[in-house]
Amino acid sequence: MSVLRDPSEWDPLDGEGLEPSVQHRVVRPAVQTLGQGCLVCPSCELPLLPLTISVTSALECPFCREVRPARHFLRLGKVDTPGNAISVRAKLPA
């Protein structure tokens, strides 16, 4: 955009109308919370301590030694104690 341009040269179809153009960017948080719950062994129902882990990573119950992906230990919407509460989060690409 030129400040000293003659108004007779303005062409509304060239993208440089009378109004200055402003690029819009969608701003959103890099991490979104999908849900809250707790980690519980699917075999023996033992609550597990919360930790930072991927839902596809293998997790082992310390009591019965059951090994499964972490998503099998996840119980969304159920929290037995505040110390056992976890948040399921998704990281968005930058």
C-alpha cells in the first residue's frame, strides 16, 4: 500500500482496495485438555499414580504385573482421590 498513490489508480479487484488489508491468524493454545480421569489397572482395579506418558506407551501394574498400552488403564470422568487425578491433553502442531 502506498500512501502517496493517486485515488484514480485504485482498482478494487487488485486486492488493494481503499481499506488496508490485515492478515488474520487463528491463535489457539498449543495444548488442549481433552478430558480428566484417573489411571486404574484393568485386571486388578488398583489405582496407579499419575504420570506424564503417551496413551500408546506400555504401562505395567506394580501389583499384578499386567502390561498393556496406557489407554487401557485410563478411566475418563472417574477420579477416586485428588492425588490420582490426571488430564488427557493433545499437543497441536506448531
